[in-house]
Amino acid sequence: MPSINNPLGARPARFRRQRLLIVGCGDVGMRAVRALQGRLQVIALTSSPARVPALRAAGTIPLVADLDQPAALRRLAGLATRVLHLAPPARVEEGPGWARDVRTAALLRALRLRTLPKALVYGSTSGVYGDCVGALIDETRAVHPHTPRAHRRVDAERHVRLFGRAGVATRILRIPGIYAPDREGGTPRARLLKGTPVLRSEDDVYTNHIHADDLARICVAALWRGGPQRVFHASDDTQLKMGDYMDLAADLYALARPPRIARDAAQAALPVSLLSFMGESRRLNNTRLKQELRVRLCHPTVASGLRAAG
């Protein structure tokens, strides 16, 4: 069985005959490519011809196709033995189809046209749970999406499960906030420098985190490990409220701690995008990640990951 640090284990010849298709090969996808260390052939799907040189330089075979143009996806059929699907749904905030992920539906229809892959890993979001009022939850918790984005992720998960019934080992990763020093917007430093307020303790919410490098390793592990049709929390061990997280980062960066304000005041002072994160509180239990995928996190807490960022 492959290890996390050597995902293809001691049988490189066997795995070199396999092909991995990464759909949505952005920051995390590129980290997964590096984690694989060239031990199997990787096809990277991109909708941007401008990204082809960078993808080729990373050791992948670039393939230009747009998930919003289903006819162009037919060439993906039978192309890979394993698929890592990290592409987000299209943004549709209102009107017909606002709760559907047509991209995932189109991709899976294309993959059904020829020999099915052995495994497919889908990167979803922990936002599918909605507000859990700070409860510690595992993967058996019912989904209760509150936002259009979360509704589309629930729809994508449904398509992935149906795909799994055809004999593909499908695994869903529910991913919280991703951070890393070399990721755009990947640390709280910019918010701290702006002095953006956070909620006072009595109004604050729990947030969940995963370092981008650990997430890439989780993606690679899930391509070979875990039972079919399984859901995993791709989260670290941290259990901090958002304000405490920002205080921790401020102390590590030797910056001023952010001001604390009441929720009512936040409605007028903060952007809608940030307020949406402040409306949901939950803590993710990652026991299944550790026991079934056997992932040992390099950064089990945000304190570890932020210190490494320094």
C-alpha cells in the first residue's frame, strides 16, 4: 500500500502504467503534482491556454478544455485510471439552475462514455453542513446548505455518488479554509494589516482549517485509500474561534490584534463575503481522515502552519 510521503509505494512500474487526470489543476492540484514526484503520468485539464507552459514545466500533460462546454469534454473518456476533481462549480447566484453544478454533471457524463476510472476524488466544501452552532460533527452529519455555493456543492456530491454506483471508487473531501504562505490570500496577514475587525467572543464562530500542502497529500492518499462512496473531513486538529485564530496570527506576526465588535456592528462594517463565514459555526472531527486514509498531517494545527509560514 502506498505511503503518504511516497504515494506510489514500492511498486513504481505498476503505477507508471496508470494515468491521473486532475480537473481544476490550480494551487492545490499543482501541490498534488509535486507530492506525486513524477511517479505516474498526470494529465492536467485547464480552460486557459496561457497556463499550458506552467503545467508542462511542472511535468504534466496539459489538456485545454472548458467544463462549461460539454462537447469538448468527450475526449476525457477513458483517458485516465484515476481522477482528481478540484474544479469549483460555476457562480450562479440566482435564476434557473442556481443550485445545480452543471460542470460536474458534464464531466461525469463524459467519463462514462468509455472505460470508467478506478477512482475519483472530489474536492467539496465543509459549507455543505451550514450552521452547526459550534457542534463537533463527523461525516454522518446531514447536510444543510445555506448558500448558493453550498447548494451547488451538495448537487455535485450527489452526481459523484451516482457515478460511484457504476463501480468507481468515489471519495468526497469536505474541505474547510485553506491556508499557506505561498498561496494567494493564504494567511491572515493582509487582514491584520488592514485592521479588519472580528466578532467579540460571545458572538464569534468556530472555523476550520487545512494547510494547502496537507490538503494535496490528502488528495493523493484518497486516490488509493478509503472505502468507496466515503466522505472525509480534510481538516486539521485546530478548534479555534475566528477571532482567536486572528489573535494567534497577530501574535505570531508581531502585529496588532484586530478589534472586536458585536455582530450587529459587523453587519455594517464588514463585507458580505466575510459576513457569510461569520454566519456558520462548526468543528470538524477528522478521525476518519486519520484512521482510514492514514494521513499524518505535517501541520496538525494552524499554529504549526503559521509558524512555518514565518
